[in-house]
Amino acid sequence: MPELAEVDFFRRRWWEAAARQTVLSAEINPPSRVFRSFAKEFAGGTTALAKTLSGAKLTDSATHGKQMWFVFKPGAGNGKPKELLWLGIHLGMTGHLRAELPDYRAQKHDAIILRFSKHALVFNDARQFGRVRAWLGAAKERPPWLRDLPNEILSSAFTPELVRSVCARHARAPLKAVLLDQSYFPGIGNWMADEILWRASLHPALPAGRAATQVIAKKLHATIQQVTRDALRVIAGQGKKLPPDLNVHIPDTWLFNHRWEKGGLCPKTKNPLHRAEIGGRTSCWSPARQKLGQA
DNA sequence: CACGATGTTCCCTG
DNA sequence: CCAGGGAACATCGT
């Protein structure tokens, strides 16, 4: 499910339920594939993670694209006093976070349950394409997996020139595939990419090199930022109250509500939408406004 | 029963 | 080493 706005929605759901609270107990279910390679990266593996989390205070949280993390201050007697614990969560395809009542009983595919006095925080992932990481370090440091992150889409370093150079470098790849590259466009996923290309009137199969002009890159850059702002506002309730769930009302003027509909129509032209696999993913576009011939 | 799903990573080829 | 394409991962819902 999750692209950058959904990721921030889930982060907020945990944070608003348990910010600055202390973990009473932690249940970690290592059979879940989300802990693949965990033991290699965290001394003591999932057992040590559960032990460190128990008695720790949730002190911070953040996202970067599809990455999200929670920072804990471990309780006394757990490691060095000045160390903090970073818990990184990637939701993969089907991962989600919930805040349940304190007496919540584990369900199928629950990978993590953190019990606090007022809530139980749950990470559940049926397909287990998600991933959990953890790291202990001094307060001023950062886990290796949070170093050297790409520029966030709404940061000032994310420029039209950056978009242009990425398109030039991957000149022969379909534009859709380039937009899905997390090392350049952190947080963009399948629906956002389709939404961006549709709004910018660019065909998903357009070789990216043909978008590597100043004019097109500028338009693409502006559309990427606009879709990102819209998604964060509508889905994650940015700057407002957290929406109760992900079934928020998405305006029918977006492609979003039409891209999976049978016989779906382009909201702008009212002509039929097309679907095909491009860049390894099912893509939806409006042939009436997104043409391969002209960019 | 078959197909595909809002993702990432590894492997192969040129 | 790079760019690009395809398969694999695992489960569930239509």
C-alpha cells in the first residue's frame, strides 16, 4: 500500500498514540520475513531487540520517502546510558501500522507488538516484503541506513536540473521506470508515478532522454512536487488532524480514483484510460493527453 | 484455479 | 563499472 504519504500516515498513527511513552513489553516475531538479515545487522538479533525495547521511551520519529524510523531511549541497565535505539521500518507492499488497545492479542502476520500503558502498537505485513532494521548508537550519530539519503522531493536541493540530469542519465529507460527509482525520487510509487505523468501529459513509456530538456524537466519537477504536496495533505493530513484511516476522500479530479476502474475514463478528457505493463509495473494513462510522439 | 497487487533486490546481459 | 530488464520473494483477495 505505502508510498510517501501513506508511510507518513502510519508513522503518525504510532507516534500520536505513544509519543514520549515507555514500552512495557515488546513482542518480536522473527519467523516473519521482515526480519530477514536482521541478525546480521544487530548484535543479539531479535531477542536483543525485544530486550532493548522493553523499558525504552519513544522519543522521536520521522520518515524519508518510504523509509520510517522511531527513536527510543533505552531504560536503565540496557547498554550504555547515552545510547539511543533506532528502529527502522519499511512497509514493503502490504505492511501497515496500527494502534490497538493495550490488551490486543497477536494476529497472523504481526511482526512487532509494542505494549504501552494506553496502546499496543502493531506492525503487520502479510506479504512480508517489508523490512525491520535496528541500530544502537550515540545521540548525535545515525544508523548506516540513514546516511547518504537522496534529496527529499520537497527539499530545496530537489531541483529541476536534478530531474533533467536523471532523465539524461537514464535516457533509454521508460520515464515511468525512472520515476520509480528510489535513489532519485524517494517515496514515489506506482500510483504517484502514474498521477504525475498524467498531470504532466507525459506518456509512461516515453524514453526519459526525451524529457531531459529544461522545459520538460521543469514541468516534471513542478508536477512531482505538487503531487507530493497533495498526497501528504489529503492522505497523511499534513498540518491537520490525522485522518482516521486511509479511506480518505480523494478528489475525482485525480487519476487515482479511476486508474483501476473497469472502463475508467480520464477525468480531464473523458476518454478511456489505457493500462499496460511499463517499467515492470502496471501503468495507467490517458492516451488522449499522454502521447509517445510528442513530449 | 489463475491472476495480479501503492516494493525491493538479486542476477543476467550488453 | 553502468544501464536496463526480468525473475524472485509470500500471501491474499477477486
